Amino acid sequence: MSNTNQLLIEKYIEGKLSAEEQTKFELRLVSDAAFAKEVNEAKDLLIAMHAFGRSELKKELQGIANAAPLPSPVFSVIRDEEAKGSEGQNPRLGRSYWRIVSIAAAIVLICTAGWFFIRKETSPETLFISYFEPYPNVAAPIVRNGAVKKPLEQALLMYEQQNYVAAIDQLLAIAQKKPTEVVSFYLAMSYLSNGNAPEAIKRFEALKNHVSASYQKQALWYLALAFLADKQVDKCKSVLKQLMKEDNFYQKKATKLFKQL
Amino acid sequence: MHKEIIENIRSGKREALVNLYKQYRVDFIKWAIKNFYCSPQEAEDAYQDTTIAFYENIMKNKVQELSCSPKTYLFAIGKNILLSWAKKKSNQTADIEHIKDVEDDELIAFEKIALSEQQSNILAAIKALGEPCQTILKLYYYDRLSIRKIVEKLGYKSENVVKVQKNRCMKRLKSGIEETGLKEDLR
């Protein structure tokens, strides 16, 4: 394939030829069999290249995902039972027919198994997922200027990037030397975000009694969520009650969650 | 801010894409699980495809300027991908929370590539190429970076060096394809 042809073909495939060039190109395509063959080969080549590039990018993204696991096990539970609704719908039947059937089915379900739905709505896993947000990094805002970072900055950068395993390691190392409240709080947060609720519970409980108590309310809220993730609903409720008593940032959320439990 | 992200991605800064991918990953997966009843693995997979579609559309210059935030755009693509996934599973009806959609269908499309036999042969030949050919061809044909950008990214001396190298790679690839083709014929 000559170079000029190649460029021309690439432009054609990407739709970047001018109208005049396009007409010329298409005329040649029908009249010149060798040229047509060349165009086809180039097309195959570009498609294969595209598939290659895409699979490489996919691998890269998978690698990132594997390095930062989701806060399990809470993620693995939700709602797949709920998805098992109606079976094998027949597409030939009209939509309205199915709408009526589904409404009827829904009514039957609600009447006969209402309790079942209510129970599912409030399953601790689902609630945890809808309420949990990792606490933002406010302790060491990340400045991206390439300067050498202090250990805590490094740790919180990993935390921000959801690389919780690395963040935990780093925070544990810092805590050995200087177990400040900030370090303990983000350590507990990292455990919870990484799906280790029992460890998080231990650490949040210690924090809520901490002397300076600057993270007290946060610790209470996330302690409640950690209990939720650990399916200890009663303990979750009693922590929420504490939050509901007085005016604070989490009061509304706590009240709402409490009602759903 | 939005403009900058898009510009950075388009100019070949991989970390701009990677940061975006990391930033919305958990949100997306939660959202997908809640609204499409998929498993975390399926949601993760859909998010990767979403990011790929997002990236490809930017690199193809389909997206000049975003009228919405990258997040909205990302979720619009994701919704499209998850809807067709749900359709395939067919016996599910998903109730999707309302998000502001991107108007243009083409902008949220993501087509799986089905390779013909010949195209699979070519793919095998690309994989057998090794470096630096794989990277150069990928950057040129998939990432659609200009020769100048490739020079910057890979630290070559000049555009000419890259051009020569790229032509060499294409030649090697073509003979590679012929070889695999011959092997196929002999079978």
C-alpha cells in the first residue's frame, strides 16, 4: 500500500474527506478493483487496531480496579433477589398487556408479601450503601505541585484515590509514632471504606471518647454506619439516638436513617 | 475546569482519564447496582466500558466541548450501556433515576467490536509485534495522537524518527499478517 493511498484511505474511513475528494474516492472504489481491495485491507487493519487499543485500555482500567477493591462485602449483597421478577416476557404481546399484568402482579405481591418487601427495603446492606460516603479529606488537602509530600499527605492522597489498603498501611505506620486524632479517624474511615466493619467499629468507638473530641460527631455517625455494615442494627440505632438528641450536622440524616430501620 | 479535563485527555495525558475513572467509580457502581440490579462485577465491567466509550468519543473529536459536566456525560453513556445490557437480560425492567441526558445519541453510543476472521488474524499479528511498534501504532491509530504528541510522549528525537519507525512497524505488521494468513491456509 502506498503512503498517499494509505492516508487517503484513513481519511475516508474516518469521514474526513472533502465532498469532492469523497466523490472521487468512491468513483475509484467502483472502477478500480485493486484499490477497492486495498481499502478493505486498510479497514480491517484499522478495526483490528481499534480492538487492540480498546483491549489494552480495558486491561489498564481493570488493573486500577483490582488495586482498589470496592468496600466489600456490602456491595455484593443488594437486591439481586429483587431483580428476579417476572419470567420470560413474550415480546409479541403488547406493552399495555404486560403493564396490566405487571400492575396486577405488583398488587398481588404487595398484598400477600408486603412484609417481605418492607423487610428488604430496610436491609442493612442497602441502607448502608445509600448512606455511606467516605468522609472527605479535609485534614491535608492535596496540592498537586510535585513537591515531596509529608507522610500524612501521602496517606490521605491514597485515601482520596480509594486505594484504602495502601492508605491503611501508611496510616498505621504514622500512628505508631504519632497517634493523633486525625490519623485515627482516617484510619477507621479507611477500614470502613475497605469493607472491614469490625475493625472500623473498634476504632470509631475509641475515637468518640477521645479527649479533644473534634471528630466526635463524625465518629458517631460512621460508627452507626459501621454497625449497619456489620448488621448490628440495635447498636446502630442506639448510636443514632445519641446523634439525634442534639443539634449537629448529622442530626437530620441520623433521624431519617433511624426511621428506616 | 471541564474544558481543561477534556483538553488534557485529548492531548494524551493518561492520568487525566485515570483520575476521572477513579473519581466516579464508586458512585457509578452504587448507582448501577441500585438502578439496574446488576452485580458489582457487572457494574464494574459496565463502568470500564463507559470510560472507554467516553475516551473514544473524546479522541474521535466527537465531543468538542461538553455542555454538561464530565460526570453527567459519563453517567449518560453508562445509562445507555446498562440499558442495552438490561435489554439483553430482557426479563428485567429497570427503573432509572432521572439524570440529565446528553441529547445526541451518537455521543453516548458504545459498540462492541465483533472481529471477522481476517481482523482477528491482524489482531494476533499486532499482539505479536512487540515494542516499540505496539505502543506507537496504538497511540497513532487508537489514541489518535498526532506524530508530534507521540514524539513528546515517548521522548523521541524528532517527528521524522517517529514517522520512519511507524512505517517500519506497518511493514512488519503486514508481513506478520501474511505469515499468520499463510499458517491459516496451511491448516
